[in-house]
Amino acid sequence: MRREFSFRNTIFIRLVATFMLIMVPVALLGIYIYQWAIRTTSEDISRTAESQIAFYLNDLDNEIERMKLLQYGLLEDTDLNKLAITWETMGTIDRMDKINSVTNRIISIQNSSRYIRDVNVHIGTIGKTLSALVGPGELDEGKFMAFGTESVRRKVGTRLIDWNGELYLSAVNARGSRGREPLFIVEIELDRQRLQEALGQFNTYPDSGTLLAFGSNGYGVSSGANSIREGAAEIIRLLEQFPTDGSETFTLGGQSYFVSVAHSERLEMSIYRLINDRIVRKPLDKFYLLGWLIAVGAIGIIFIYALSTYKFIHKPLLKLVRGFRRLESGDMDLTIAHETNDEFRYIYNRFNQMVVNLRSLIDQAYKQKILTQKAELKQLQSQIKPHFLYNSFFILNTMAKTGDTERIELFTTQLGEYFRFVTRNASDEIDLMQEIRHARMYTEIQEMRFYKRVKARFDELPPEFERLRVPRLIVQPLIENAFEHSLEKKARDGRIDVRFEQRDRWACIVIEDNGGLSDEELERIVRKLEHDNSESETTGIVNVHRRIAFAYGEGSGLSIARGALGGLEATIRIPLEEAKPNVQAASG
């Protein structure tokens, strides 16, 4: 039986799918709110971090600007200039007095800022370096040469100098002519430790860190988590591609960080603040757990809804559908019970009443149809007997006159078998093998009658067809029709073929002759089969078609066409299944 619907097209699936479509936007809204909360929190933290480091960098810029002013003031110091210019003319006491005066001043500059580690004055003319930490000493030629070069002089008063991994501020007092060594250099060394401590104030979150990067050679000061401090140089190199302000995301060792950047163009300095993204997500863990609980709850709701829909809607509908299918298959004894007093109970009661009424109507119509079919069959048999008996006696008479005793013996044996098959009151349902044996016997009898004019070819019945249960007398009437209406009129070269074919799930019996058949007569026979009217005249062909169609249902029966031999080609279509409820009912 062809399925009228599939499970995926049921109302149950549509109801569940509709409910899920309602729940999906709710779930998506929850996901959006969660992502929005993460994004908003991260933006708030990033903005705060960015504001803090920007403020600090601005404060550091002002602090360095103040250092430069003190540095420029020292360049104009009278005692320092006298030391550089009049050293040779000064006495020992005067020299010591001037050195102490300059030393005290550079110590005061050192003490003016927590970021200053040391202040040095390199006086090239007298070969001495005055240090706030160690006092007067021999000239530090390395720094004097490094900070006295032309490239460094161009940076004086504008930028920090990165030298040997440390940051310096340098101011040069030149002699007034280009290319000559300066009189002296005032150099301020910034304190890396102090800078690192200052950066530490931003590490308010665990597993976070702050980096200070200067210039393009990777100078950096780091503070915070070990993973950040140990890879500071590499991190600074990677972060150089980031924008000079704003916030971005950075991944280090499989861990994601929110990076806030503040940059000073004047100092050529950037501060990177890395905040572990777990800090952002941690406050939302409860919200995340709540979201999962809501998701699980939604799945539970969907499951409960699906279960209740299946129990209260789909299952009763499925029971009704199964009832209709059983009804279609011919089960007229079914009833559907339903205990719950709901709408389906009313529907089932109406269905049961419909089955009762239908059974009553079918019993009346079915029995009348069976009786009619049996009467038609008996009438056909009674029509066959006198006509065929007359012809048979005529053939026997002819054989007796010619003294053909051998053929008389064979003919009478076949004739006896034929009439025994036709006249016995057995079941109307027989094996196809028996029906074909009877039709072959009838054909041989007719072949004896028309042995000079008609040749018959009868194919062997396929083994898979032998046990098919069929109504009696469905093949012989078609062969008789071919002889009576076509071949009997031929003077010679008459031919009739009986063959068997399997077409998909159908067993086909084809009877074809080469008798004359006009188009009008063929159209009349086809029209009579297609527009079968039970009240019209019943012929052998119509009777066979009715009984087969009634026994096997739609698709079965008799089809008529013009054959390859030029005459009538009649094809009987019988399904290959063995059990046929209609045939059994008909026989009862």
C-alpha cells in the first residue's frame, strides 16, 4: 500500500517545529544578551584601562618636560660654565668650591623626581664627570662620546635617548662652532625600577601586565604576570602592529588578553596594558551558568511539549489514520476505543458508526455483486456448452466418416476433460496452472477443427506464475473469442499466440491473433471495457475483465489493442502476490 504521508510531514512534527521556532529566537536573544554583556564589560574595562594609562603617560610626559626645564637651567649655571671655560686659571679652592656647587645642584635635580636614577655632567674640557650618585670622577668617555654626537645633538630638548637599554635625557652646551666637541653635557638617567613600580599600579587584575615601549629597538619595561614579563620583548614587537590608541584583543600562549594602548608622539613612547579576558568573563560566569540552565530548561520544555503533543494529539490522530488504513484494506470489523472524554472520543464514535453503516451497505452491494458475477459466469458457461458441443459433434462426425480413429480417440479424451472442467461445481478460484492447462486443451481442440487453416503457438507457463490463484475461465473465453470472431473466417494462414510476460509486479497473459479487425470495432471494444456498465450487455471479454478487476482491484483486468500480427491483442494483468482477499470473498 502506498504511504499517503510520511512521519516528517505529520502535524506532530509541525507543531514541535513551530514551538521550536518560537523558542529559537528566545535562545538567540539569550546568546545575544550574553555576548552583549561580555562586549560591554570588556569595553568598560578597556576604556577604564585606556584612560588610566593615558593619564599616566600624560603625567609622565609632564614630568619629563619638567626634568628638561631643570636640565636647561643647569646648562646656564654660572659655576658649571666657569668650570668648563676657566678651569686652567682657577685655584684649587675655587675649583673645589665650583665642583661642590655643581654637584649639589645635580643632587637637587636628582631628588626632584622619583623617576631620576642619576644626573651626570660630563665636562670634556677638564676631563671630569660629576655624578649625583658617586660625586666627581674621571670623564665617562663612553657617554660623552655617545651623547655628544651630531645625531644626539639634534634630539636634544625633544626626545628621550635609548642607550644600552636605559633611557636618558641629554642637553649639550656646544662651543659655538659646528663639528667641535661640546663644552659639557648634562645627562639625566631615568630609573627603570621606578618606572616598573609605576607600571605595577595598573596590575590590579590577576594574570595581567603592563608594558612600556620606547623607540623602535624594542626598549621596554614590564610589570605584572611572569608570562608577560618573560616575553616582554617579543610581545612589544608583536604589539607594534596595533593601533596607537584604543583597545584590541591579543593572544599569548593560548590565552586571550584585552590590550589597551596609549601613545606619546613627543616621547616616542607607548604603554600597553594587557588584561586577561577571564577577568571580563568571570563576573559573567553566573550569568553563563544561568544561560545554560535556561537552555536546558528550554530543551526540557520542548521535550514536555513534544511528549504531550504526541500523547494527546499525534497518537489519537495516528490511531484514526491506522483505522482508516485498515478500513481501506477491507477490515470491516474494527472499532476504535477511547477512554478520555475529549474531542477524539466523539470522532472515534462517529468513525465506529460509519464503519457499521459502511459494513451494512457493503454487505448488501457486495453480495448482490457476487451473485450477479456468478450468474454471469453460469450464463457464459451455459452459452459455451451448446455452441461448443454442436461444433464438437460435427468434428467427430467428420472424423468418423474419414475413419480417423486415432484422432477420434484423442479428440474425445480432450473433449471429456474439457467438459469436466467446465461443468464441475468447484471453487471459482483455481491455480493459474490449471486455468492454462484448460485453455491449452481448448486450443488443441480448436486446432483439430481448423488444422488446415489455423496454427496455434502456446508458450510454457513460467514456474513463478503456476501457483497464482485466479478466477476460473479467464483465458479460454478470450481464445474462443479469437476463433469465433476472427480466425473462423480466415481461409488459410490463421494464427493465434499465447505468451506470458512479467511487467514489474504484474503477471501478464497475452492472447494475440492475426484475424481481421477494423478500427471501429477495436474502438468499440475498448470503449466498452473502459466505460463498463453493469447493466449493459455482458460478453465474454467484458465478463473476464469484470471478474479480474473485481478480484484484484485497480490496475488489474483486461486491456485491448491492435497487435503486431495485425489482429486483436488481449492482455490479462494479474498481480504477482499470491493471497487475494477479494477472490477469497468472491468464492465464499
